[in-house]
Amino acid sequence: MSLVQHALKLVADFAPVVRHGSRALMESKATRLCGFRLLMATGVWLSGITPAWAYLDSASTIMEVTAVRRARLAFQSLEARGFRFTAEGRAPVLTAILADRGYRTEIRTPEMVQVELYVRGYWYSFARGQPTAAPTPKPVDPFFALLGNTQGDPDGERGRLLLSRMSINANIVSLSRHEGYPVYVIGAQPGQLDRPQLWIDKELYVPVRWLVPQGQQLRDTRLYGYRQATTGPWFPERIEEWEGDQRLLLTVYTTAKLNQPLNPSAFTPPPS
């Protein structure tokens, strides 16, 4: 029911009160319900959040538009520089994405250069120049699937597959806010942070948060600052990883550039 329809219902409910001036009717159930409708409609109007009865796009449509928007960037690579903050301190970080292939992050400390590489469904973590441990299978990586993609998704099929692999219920779509902007929440109702879900900015159609199972807990990844001049609308300025009430990682990027020349060999899995 629209806000206008609620207003008309409000007038209709109060009409008998105006005609008869009945105090008993003023305290009737119908009048109290009418007042509730007015209060609810006023709250919705002031909050700027679309009410629950408004139409919401399906998860497939949201994922399809997200993929189309990303494909329109027509980028072949992306390079972002900044700093990684951990309990040990701050270290320079470089993240490079090679479209539709993988991404690589280098964290430079005084002792070594730690490399994190995701390519072809496997996750590698090693120190440059040292023996590499066996890779960890990672069939889905939300970061790369959503930010490293240059292919459209005409029917949302790839998006549905991604949601399934993230254990997200695609039948649930709601609305919330992130940094003050409206977002789609796929997989949960607002405030239900105990289940897997994906948040998509309703204006930019970029991922701003996802909660996915990792072991016995949910790993909560939050992305901020797409509207900042330092990184532009195609990459977040800040990424945080949480587990419960504990923040595990904080990465702040100061620059992000599209289509920088990258060495493809840097995305070749190292020998183990």
C-alpha cells in the first residue's frame, strides 16, 4: 500500500469521528490502527527508507545489474595502493586485479614481502623468495567475483550461483543503509547478522558488505568509501574484516587506478 493510499485510509477512518464526535469511537480499535498507520507512514517518510510493502528487485536482477555495471567499466586491470593495519602495526600494501583471472596483494614489512594470491579457484599465501605451501582450495571468492569481473550476466545465472556458493538465501531481499546510503540486503532481513548475506549499494551497484561462513563462524567483510576521490566509484577506500566483535584486518587504500600495465606472470601460481 502506497503512502498516498495510507493517507486516504487515514481520512476514511477519521470520517465517522468528524461526523459524530464520538469520544468512544476516538478510542476505538479502528482509530488506534489509523494512528499507527499515520505514525508508520510518517516514520518512513522521514527516514527515507523504502517501506516493506514497496516492490524490491529479485536477487537475480540485482546481481545481473551489478555485473552489467561492472562490465561497463571495460577495465583490464586495477591497481590500488595503501596500508594494511594489523595488531603488529602498519605496512604498505599493493593490490592488483587482472580482470577475469585473479588478484594479488603484497604486504611489505621490514622482514619480507608477504604475498596473497587468488587465481583459478585457489588461494596462495607465501613470502616472496621462500618455499610456497600447498594452496588452499577456494571455489568462490566474493572480492574477485564481484570486483574482478568484466563479463555481463544477462539472466543473473552466474549471480545466483555465486549466492548459492556463499550459502546465501536468494529468496530473501530487504533494504538497509551503509554509510548513510540505501543498500539491498540479499539473504537476510535488516538486523539479522547471524546468517550469510550480501549487501549491494542501491545506487552504484557495488558490494559493500558480505557475511559468509568460515569454519564455525561468519566472516564479515565490510567495504567503505566508494564515493571518495582517492579510489573512485569502482573500488573501496577501506576494507575491514570482522569475526564477531573482533576486527581482524583493516586495509586503507590511498589510490586506485584502472588499466595499469601488469605483468601476467605475477598471477601465475607459484610452484609448491
